[in-house]
Amino acid sequence: MVRESQAEKAVRFLEETTPEERKNFLKEGIVVETVGERVSRAPKSVAAKQGEKIEKLFQRIDIPVDLPANYKEEAQPDYVHNIPVQSSGSGHGDNSIYRVLFKKDHSKGKLMDIEAEIVSGD
């Protein structure tokens, strides 16, 4: 059996359907319209491309699919050294950023102290 090209499929589709059926007809993810003698095809949508990929996977179910390993988060640093300092020339937004970073760093320092006490043996 000889495979039909996209152009041959489009021509056969145009011959077998009426103009009313052809108008904005979605066939295999391609919108086929006639412009005089020419056949124009719009690009496939993202959903159509994903559908084709899924169909390919289901056609060959005997082949194992490699799934990515679970995502492992990187460990957070123990201490953050580059915290901006509050200065007289900073704007309102800079002060709020400074406050948030200071609170976060201060709470992390407290947590480290508590962990050190627990490890040292009460």
C-alpha cells in the first residue's frame, strides 16, 4: 500500500466534499480551505500536536516509555550572606524588601540555634 501525501489527501478531500462541508472543516488538525486552485493549510494547534503524540504512543504500546525521575529540590543554604542593608537613600519598596529579608534571616538564625541546642543534648 502506497502512503498518500498531505497534498493528495487534501485534493481527495476537496473532490469528495461539498463547499459547505469544506468550510472551516477540521481534518487531522489541519484547516483545509480552497483559495482558487490553491489549497491552504493553517498550522496545527498545540492541542492537535499533543493529540498526535498521544496517538503515536498508543499505537506502539509494547515499547516502554521513559518517565523522568522525581524532581529533587536542592538544599537551601544554611545562611544567606547577601542581604541588602537599609540606607537613608533607599525608597519605600527597598525598605519593605529589607524588612522581609531581615525577618526571614532572623527566623532562620533562631531555627539554627534551636537545632544546635537539640543536637548538643538539651
